[in-house]
Amino acid sequence: MRELSRDYWKSIYIWKDVAEEDWTNWKWQTVNKIRAVEDIKRVIDWVDKTVLKKISDVYHFATTPYYLSLANLEDKNDPILLQILPDLKEIDEEYQKSAYLDPFLEDVKSPVPGLTHRYPDRVLIRTTNVCSVYCRHCMRKRMFLEDERARPKEEFEKMFQYLREKEEVREVILSGGDPLTLPNKKLDYILSSIQQIDHIDLIRIATRETVVNPFRFYDEELLEILSKYDKVWVVTHFNHPEEITSYTKVAVKNILRTGAPVLNQTVLLKGINDNKHTVERLMRELLRLKVKPYYLFHCDPTKGVYHFKTGIDKGLEIMEHLRGRLSGIGIPTFVLDIEGGMGKVPLLPEYILERGNNFLKIRNYENKEIIIKNL
């Protein structure tokens, strides 16, 4: 975990006069998001304005000052900058020719606008297409092509009516965009409406605010809202250990005291975290925060994102490294989301070498072979 010195952001001259009470206010971070090419150029002088504008005219660009301040601004390969700054590969057809705008048919498997029903027992609600940071690897990058908007109440009411009628649905995933960019009043309305549906057991809030604007969880009004609803779980999205800071620690502690469990999903990204030692360090840091690593995703075949793909073998290599070196609590499930909305499948290294009528030949994490009999 990175222990940030007091007023560390003042070393970046455009924020040198920002008071701590503003910097640690989630609304200040939101209002002062960097969106314009001219603004990012004031912070990073080596950025090519022409390239940045060409890409951001297609796919939205934005970052919070906080998240940008975590990067090494002199390093073009910094893992945080690579998640923030647009890259020409995003619009290069050679890189993106095998990709899809909606690879999992979320818009097709949508019985009412904004709600995707792919699995029998759960649905996903896209609450908004607004994010604090537009991650360059986003699997819903098609939403970058749209104007920013949160859904009106009328659309939510249609979704809630659908949920009331579908008693097989036991879980609702609130996603987006990022649902925690919504005002507290609207979030409370959404959570209250779902909580009241008896056959819903679980409400999962998928958010990256813990990473890009942890001060969202310094808001006592939000924490009170989360405390009211015992069905709520929070799923975060840390991709690199450099994203975990002393501010993150406070944010996660605040979530946990509401009673909501906290899980994390990571996307395997070429040039950012496709290294077994990086992923091991990330998982250890998450455990220190009491965040349970949940998924390690193979990068999705989404248009504008395809250049981040690593190949399945890289993920299997990382999973094999983690086994035996890291507590089982800290080992995520490596998953592949199948194109066409066919669902996720777990991917594992092969530990069974041979099967017999009454034995298994297996190997352990040290690659030692063992025969197990009388199974």
C-alpha cells in the first residue's frame, strides 16, 4: 500500500493551491475531472494533443485528479497512465479487427432497456453511462460513444417491474458506467426498490470509485445508505498494486463498517499487469485491506480494447504461480467471458496428468508428480 505524504498532490502545479478538504471531497474530484486535451497537456507535457483529440472524439476521455496524481507522469509506460490516456490502437482497425462493440450481446439480451438478463438467476442493470475515469480497457466501451446520461426514473420503474415478475432472479448487479457516480438520493431509491423485492437475495454494486475516487466512501450519507440495505455487496476493480493507497484503506474500512462485504475483480491487461509478481503483489495488498480477490478476467474481445489482450496462457501461468505461494483466500478465479453472451467459464492449469480406474496421477504447485489411489 502506498502511504501518500500529506499534500502530495501539490507537487503538480495546477493543484498546488488545492486545500486538503477539497482534494479529499468526492464532489470536488468529480467537478474537476480532466476532460479537455488542453488540461491534460498542462499536467503531462509530452502528450500529443492531436492524437489525444483524434481518439477522444471517438471514445470519451476523463480522469479524476486523484487517479492521475498516482501516476509517474514521466513514464509513458506507467500502469496508471496506460489505463487513462487514449491510444491510437483503440481506433486502429488492424488491432481491433477481431473485436466487437457488444461481444456479450448485452443489448440483445435486454428484455427492458438498461437491464441485461443472461443468467437464469441474476440480472445486470446499467444505471448510468457516466464514470469518474473512462478506463481505456472498459468492456462496455460502446458507451463511450454515447452522450453521458443517467437513466430516468421511468426506465428504472420498468426494470423493477420486470424483477418483480421474474421470481427466478435472485441477484441484481448494479453497474454502468459507475453506479456510485449517481447522487445519493437516486442510489437510495434504486437500492430501496430492489431491497423490497422478496426473492432478491443479493445486490451487487460494481464500482471503480474505490480506485479512482476513494473519497466517495468518505461521504457519511452514502455510508448510511449502504448500512440500511443488508443485501448489498460491493465489488471493486483494482488492476495494479500502485492503485492501492492510504486513502484506499480508509475507503475500504468505511465500506466494511456498513456491513457490506468487499470483493475485487481484476482484468489481465497487456503491458499493465501481465506479470505473475505484479498480480501476486496486488492480491496480497488486497488481502491486507480485507478485500477478497474474486475474478481475474481474461481481457474481453471488445472493440477499442483488443490491444490489451494477453493470450490465455499468460493467465494460466499467473494462476499456476499464485497456487501454493499465496493463501487460498487470495487466489481469484481466472475466467473467460464467452462471446455471444454464453456466460463465463473458469480456466485452470492442468493438475490431473492421468486418470485410471482407481487412481489419479496429479502434480502439485511445485510440479511434483503424485499418484493418489483408492479414490
